[in-house]
Amino acid sequence: MTAPAPTRMLPALPGPEPVPTLASLGPPRLLAGLDEMPRMDRVAHLARHGSLPQLTSQELVALAEDIDLRGRGGAGFPFARKVSAVLDSMQRADGKGAIVVNGSEGEPSCLKDTAMLLHAPHLVLDGALLAADSLGAQEVAIGVTRTDVLHSVQRAIDERGPVRPTLRVTLLTERFVTGEGSAMTNGLGGGPGLPSGRKIRSSERGLNGVPTLLSNTETYAQLAVAARLGALGYRTAGLPTEPGTLLLTVAGSRVVEVPYGVPLNRVLALCGMDAGQGVLIGGYHGTFISPVDAQTAMLSRDDLKTYNAVLGAGAVLPLPYDTCPAGETVRVAKWMGAESAGQCGPCVLGLPALADQLDLAVRGGGDAALDAVQARMRAVEKRGACSHPDGTARFVASALAAFPEEFERHARGFGCGRPVTGALPVTGHLPLLPSVTSTAAPSAPAAPPQERLLVDWTLCRGHGLCADVVPGIVKLGPDGYPEKASMALPARMRRRAQLAVRRCPALALRVQGGN
């Protein structure tokens, strides 16, 4: 499909935590009006979107079916089936029910729900209240993990005044698993906010033990838009099989609204980026696709199946050329291991062990260490109390498949000489890692070694470009090849040496050692 010309939106509100820049391809729906003001209060919201219609439960189910509304939090479960399941359970529970808005984004690569709640909170509240009125639920609870989002949502609730059913927002502990269904309802109910480990659907027993319709922020906002437009109006954007728009977080910093079916490379171009070494789709439980595939991939569920990828929570993370894929993977794997809920062995023990084994392999542990990574992945799969172990293993497996030569070279001690820039963002105490290269444990305490520029003679073809980039460090012999395989690298020359590493046509250079 041919998308309309891009529309630029205003930057996000300033705040103490990472906030997104907003943009759209084509006429925006969820982000409508934000080109005129950075946050829409109740008056501006009604002026832009109009009043919210009322729907019976049957009309709500029919609308969700007609537009094939899916959950936008990762699983993509049909919203109509959730509503029907809650209705059935409420009939057996004397009409008791609740609505939960999952506003938790524990993954640093995702900001789309944060963008909705900071900029257009009334659209989210509209969708939640519409569902509550249709089902006859007694409460709407919103769970968030950021203080700026908490204040924005509370301000929106105050702007509405007293409403029925009651609205409340709660600040929960920020961790990766907070958004898991049972963790969300446990936290909103005053519990520890951890996955229960039991296969009990929230539609049967959720918030405070009553049947609960639980979906994420964007899903309710999409519902509010669809209720106003009707099924036919909603279907004017997107694909016949996947109508409407979706929100994406690109490179962990920009939120874009696009119609289903838009080419991935067009989204990246809108954000001033390209596919780089590959693109991680779906976040840290997602899948890498190659730069070649990124040129033809379209952002739709059906098309991404071709690449064994899913949109998940809408994260799109291109990996730039100037960062080390192996090091980035290790860094994320360590963060994912630290985000364990601490409830089951495969997660609290298995994920850190997987990350440590991957780190060992990348730091020159050899092919045996790479084989051990595969064994660690098998040890955690399908054994956790929630999907976190499976998702983490899937991320590592995808990286190994996307960058096999990178991991093999690192395991065999050659490395790539590139630093880890943090293109795949994490939060907390983990620092950016230095250039990931082979290291050997010293037999006795010693002073930090000076960095060295190394030549891999099995790859060097005597192009001689390195001598031009780092003169005085690399000297060519009479045969046109570097005179030495290992050269001391002063700190002032490190940047130029890294440039030489990137420019070497044979990939025969690497930087090793130092701090």
C-alpha cells in the first residue's frame, strides 16, 4: 500500500524519565491533535474527538470482531474473545467484574503506552470506561510504573470529576514482569506484583478475585477511536485483513503511529534511520530480521510470519553499524536475567547462568562455550512460572541465528573491535560494556594492560588502509602488509584505531585490552 506523506508531531513533555518523540505516517488517530498541543486535557480531548458513544455488551463484541481488534501488549489475543469470556464469568459471579488497564512498560525499548498516557490519557480512559459500561463492571484500575505517568493519569481522572464506575491509578514496582497479567492484578490488588505461576485466566479470576477484562493501554485507546468511527470508518486505514493503525517505539526513543501494512524501511526512514546490521522486531522477547529482509518486510502480523517475527509490544530496534552485536546481546541477556521475579529456578538461576555462559563465549570461550549456551537455553525453555524464560531464550537464539559469524569470531578470540554503544537499551545498574574481545584471566594481579591494535594474519589481505588511518601505529613492510601483528595503542589514537577496524575490508583488525 502507498502511505500518505508523513506528519511530524510535537516532542514529548519534558520529564525526569525517558520520554518519546512523536510522529506519524498518514493522518493520525491516536495521536490526533498532538501537533497542536503536547498534552490533551479533557476539554481539548472532547473538542478533538467528540463525545463517547455507549455500546451494549453485544455491540462491543461485534465492534471488536468487525475490526479484528487485538491486544497491543504483546500476545495479540483477540479482544472480542476476552470480552466474551469476561461476560460469561460475570454471569457466574453475580455480575461482579472489573476493568484493568495495563500501563506497565517494563522493557526499556518500549515507550508507546507511556506516550499515550502522557499525551492522550483521556482516550485511554474513554476505552476503559466504554468497556466497563458495556459489561457492567464496578471498577476501572490503571497500573503504571512511572511517576510522571501516574501524575498524568491522576490529573486526567481529576479532570473528569466523579464517574461511575470508579477510576483509580496505582504506581507499581517497575520490573520487566510487572506487565504479566497475574502480576498486574496482584499488584493492583495490594499484593507483591509478581506472576502467580498458576494458569488462571484474569477473565475468570482477576482483580480482587472477580472476572477482569485486562488489556494494555493502546488497546483501550484503539477501542475508543473505533467506537467513534464505527467499523467502516476504522477500516479506512490499514489492510483489509488487519485494519487500523498501530503504535511503534523505534530505537527506544520515538513513538510512531502507522497503518498496518506500512513498509518497515519507510518507518525507519521517517525516523532518520536504516536497518543497519539488522532490526529487532517485538522487543526483548522478539526476533532479529536481516537488513535484506528489512527492505521488503511490512508491518503486519501476516507478513512478519514470513520472517518468524511478531510485532509483540511494538518495539522496532535497528542495530547500527558502529556497535558490537555480540556485546549488545550479552548486555540485554544480563539485564533480562537480573529482571527475574525470583519465583522459579529456570528464571532466577537459569537466566543469569545463560547470560554468564553467553558472556564467556563472546569473550573467547571457544566453540564449546557456544555449545553450552545452547544447552542453557534448552534448560529454561517451557519451565518458567511465566513467559520470561522462554522469551529471553528466544531473544538469545534469534541473535545467534542472525549474527553467527560475529559470535563465532568472538568465541575464537578474534572479536570485532567495536564498542557496545547501548543501541539495545537497558535500565538500572548495568554500564555500557567496553569493546568485546577475547580476554584471558591473569595468573596474578597486574596493572591494567594498555590497549593494543591486533592483526589477524588469517584474514589480512594487505590492503594497507590501516596505515593511512592510524599513521605512526601501523607501519607497512616492503610487501605491503603491517610489520607487526600487535601494536601498542595510545589512548589518544583509540578513536582512529576503531575507525581502522571498521574500514578494514578484510575485517582483520581488532582492539584488545585496556580499561
